[in-house]
Amino acid sequence: MTNIQLTLATLLILAAHLATLTAAVLKRTSIPILWLNLAVASVVLIYLALHPRWLAAPVDGQMAGLAVFEAVSALAAVMALRGVRLAGAVSWGLFGVHLLASIAAVAFALLFRITRLI
């Protein structure tokens, strides 16, 4: 992956989050937020399942934390889609964390140039 590809990917992810936030606020519903949370969590969990190196001893704590976070995000989104109010509030909070992470990723991609991306 080149620096341009990394920058483009992070900008697209940020744009998806901002578009989803705009749609949710304008329509006054949490449905777009829930679906984006579910999509992001699914993609990350599928990636982690297909690349299980992080489970080898010693277990990578950061990746395990990410897996737990995304599993909670997916579970909260599904529960909120089924009508559980508390899960809807949790999903909004988790969406905020996802949004902040995408902003941080864009800042990283724009401020740092990597000489070798794997």
C-alpha cells in the first residue's frame, strides 16, 4: 500500500462517517449509525479472523482489545436494531469512538510519510 492509497482510504472512511452522521441527524434516527457500526465491526472482525497471528502466544493485547471493542460494537448495533434503547445509546458512543479513530487515521496519513508500508 502506498502513501496515496493510505491517505485515500482514510479520507473515504472519514467521509463515510461524516455522511452517516449527517444522515442520522437530518433524519433524526439512529438507523444509519447502527448500520455503519455493524459494517465497520464486521469488516474488522472478519479481518482479524482471517489473520489470526495476533492470537499466537503471547497474545497481542492491543489486537485482542480491538476485537473485544468491535464485538461489543456489533452486538450493541444488532440489539439497537432490535429495539433495545440502552444499546442505541451505547452505539452512539461507539460511533463517536469510530469517528475519532477515523479522524486520527486521516491526521496520521496526512502528517506522516511511510517509506515502507506492508
